[in-house]
Amino acid sequence: MNNITDLDEIIESMNPEIIEDEFIFSTVDSKTFLKLDLSKILLTFQEKEGLTIITTKNYAEENNLDYEGVWGLITLTVNSDLKAIGLLSTVTNALAKEMISVNAVSAYYHDHLFVPIEKLNKSLEILKKLSEEN
């Protein structure tokens, strides 16, 4: 696979896409984590304070997981190189100018942006405009 490294080309090709669902961030202890269905967990990250998970709001509520805030998810479908420089700073700055907070996750194939659910559609508009203007 040829991943794109040029920032202008990445921005132009990022093709942001909403992933339909509501997502939450939670922290769980190892005992709770072992009881969860891993196919329902989007991400885990171990920090010294605890294990963070990202899952759907419905799954969290079904399993009595504590969370604050509900997030929408936008995936940048461009295949950017893991070593590419500037993509996240460019998109998060564009959203920050509109007072939209972002929790970004970079995975092997794509970058994923968690934004407040009530600002999901506005975020998509901003990202599409950024891509078109590039």
C-alpha cells in the first residue's frame, strides 16, 4: 500500500466520514475489563492511572460503565503515512477555531476524530471545507 506523505495531498484526500453511533471514554479496572466483550471495544490504552476504553454509549450503559460526555466519530479515510507530519495539527486547529474539542486517535490505516456529539455535523462541514480549500 502506498501511503501518502505530502500534507497538502493528505488534506485534499482526507475524505472525512461520520461513523454512525455515539461513543464514550471510560476507565475500568482489570477485573471489569476481563468481563467485557472485546469486540465491542474500539480502543484500549493503559495509563499509569488506569485503563481507558472507548466504546459505544449503548454498550457502556448495558455494562454500567461510568463516563462523562458523548462523542461522535469522524474517520479521515485517506491512507496517510504514519510518519506524515502535520495532519492532526491542521485538522485540530481548524476545529479549535470553531471552539470544537477533539480527541484524536491515529491507527494503522486512518486517523479518527472524536468530537462532541452535538458538534459532529458542524465538524464534518469544517473538515470538508478544509479539504476543498486545499
